[in-house]
Amino acid sequence: MKFAHMGDCHLGGWRQPELKELNFKSFQKAVDICLSEKVDFVLMAGDLFDSAYPPIDTLKDTFREFRKFAEAKIPVFLIAGSHDYSASGKTFLDVLEKAGFCKNVSVFEERQGKLMLEPTIFRNVAIYGYPGKKSGLEVDDLERIRLQDAPGLFKILMLHTAIRDAVGTLPIKAVDEKMLPKVDYLALAHLHINYNKEGRVYSGPIFPNNLAELEELQGGSFYIIDNGKIRRHEVRLKQVISLAIESSNALTLTDEIIKRLGSESLQDKIVIIKLYGFLEQGKTSDIDFSRIEDYVKKQGVYVLLKSTAKLQVAEQEILIDLSDSVNIEEHILKKFSDSNPSKFNDLIFPLFKSLQIDKGEDEKSAVFEDRLLTEVRKILQI
């Protein structure tokens, strides 16, 4: 028996077009490996999509990949994850199932305070599943699950959750794996980690889901289980270069970044620039990111990602006389205006006042927004 175990595909999740495409190409690569390995079936342990209602182009592309499995007569068994789960129970996973491309194995009913999971039988395998939910709400349920017996069959349980042994001492809501029913293979997703222990396996994401994961994981992964042997397959389509640059001078930072980039081979690579430090001269807006982007494009970079979250700007201290606390807002604005002279300073206080307009109890949002914008336009004389 040979089967694949993947999860956390998060298709349609990235905003950047290049990374959204690369995410899907990583999924395609995993599908192609499953086909070439001639697996008997595929498990998808949640978060196939990044939302319960993915974009139509993502759906169309996903259907095309699932059709490959159907044409090869390789069944796909899945559960919903915390991202593609819907409290209504209706998601686009149902559309995939009704098209005959997969089978949702989250089949259960409540009996005397317990959740009885019913098996989906395929050849000599009994597959059970329970969906992930928002905010880890499935954790409390999981300690109540029981499996309907399937004597003599290889038992697989699919869960989209955190287990205590995998999170360690981190303050994450997790289920004690000792409280779960005994099975031959526990197919897990939700934690984007490399974890394989005593038949409990987290698939890892098919592609990193954010900038921090791109830097740490460099790519995606999934597993193929071949007659009991568990093999991890890495999916890395592009190399990732991460540059951490500390600076106290925003006025010279553009040249410094380009100089650092000049020492790297950037062709067809994902480049991450992380800026940090305490700016004593200039501000973040003094960094010419347009010039940096033009430079990396000429070097053939696949995509440039940047983070300025840890780049702090010195803020001018404003001393306020608190004896008149009623007019503290006016004191702050006057101090700011005196320290930062500008022809627009006279607009600050009226704009603050306009933003304090309250929405009427029965007023529709569109009417309120129009009233607010009218007031702002009047102040700005536009």
C-alpha cells in the first residue's frame, strides 16, 4: 500500500501574484509526484484553500489538478481545515466532492456525549476524519471522539489541529495526543512544521504561508507512505535569499541596500529584505524602494519582499501641560504644529473633529460614510 499525505496548501492565499502562482505551482508539483509515484490514494488534511470561498481562478485551476487524480483513478480523501472550514458546513470542498473528485471523510454523529467517527473504507483501509475549526475550537471536541470499529483494517485518522507533543511549551491550544484513539497512522495538518513521530505526522505546508515561513522553511513539503516507510518530499521551486540590514540613517539606506544586493546572484530568486534599527536621520519614506525594485528587476529577481516592521523612527517628545486636561487634544495638536510648521497645520484640528462624527442609530453605513466624506471634503475644499 502506498499513499500520499499533504495539507496546508492554502491555495489562493498570497496577495503577491508571483507568490500566489508559485504556491499553486508547488501544489501542481506535489500532484505530479503523486502521479509519478503511482500512489493508491491521497490524503489532504485540511486547508486546501486559504478561505472557505476562494477566488474563481483558484477554483478552476484546482479542479484541473483534481481531474488528473480522477483520470488516474487515484481517490482523494480530505477534511476541512481552519481556513476552508465554514460554520454553515457549506464550502467549495463540497463542490469538489459533488464533482466526483474527492471524498470528505468527516463523517460523525454525537452519541451520549461522545463524537462517533464513521470510517470511509477503501480496500483494506479505514479512514476517519474530523475538521479543523476557527480559533482551535475543534480541540475540545477531539477529546470526545471515538472510532466506529473496523476490524482487521489499517486505520488512518485525519485531523487539522495542534497536538501537545508538537507544540511543546508554547501557549497554543492543543489536544493531548494520548487522549486520541489509537490508529495506525495519524495524518495531521495545521502546524507548519516538520514532525514525524510514532506514526503521528504533520505534512508541512505545500508552500510557505507568509514571509517568516518563506525565510525559515524555504519551500514546502508533503509525505508518501510506502508499505509503512514514511518518506518526506520537499517542494522547492525557487531559491530564497534573505538579507537583514541594520541602519540608523534612512538617507543612505537606499544605496546600502543596493550595494548588499549587488553582492548576490538574484536571477529567478525570491529576495527578502528585512530592515531594522533605530533611525537617527531621516524616516522610512526616505528609502527609495522604487529605485531598489528597478534594480532587482534588471537583475532578473523572481519577486522582492521587504519588511520595515523593525525599523523604528525617533519620535519627537511632546511635553504637555496636564493642568487643563479638558483641552489635552488641543495641547497635543498645538505642540505638534509648533514643532512641525506647515501650511496644512490649520486643517488638523477640523479633520480630527470631523472624524468624531457619530453614526446615527438607524443610519445606513453608506449614508453615514457619505456624510463623513462630505464634511472632510468641505474642510479640504475639494
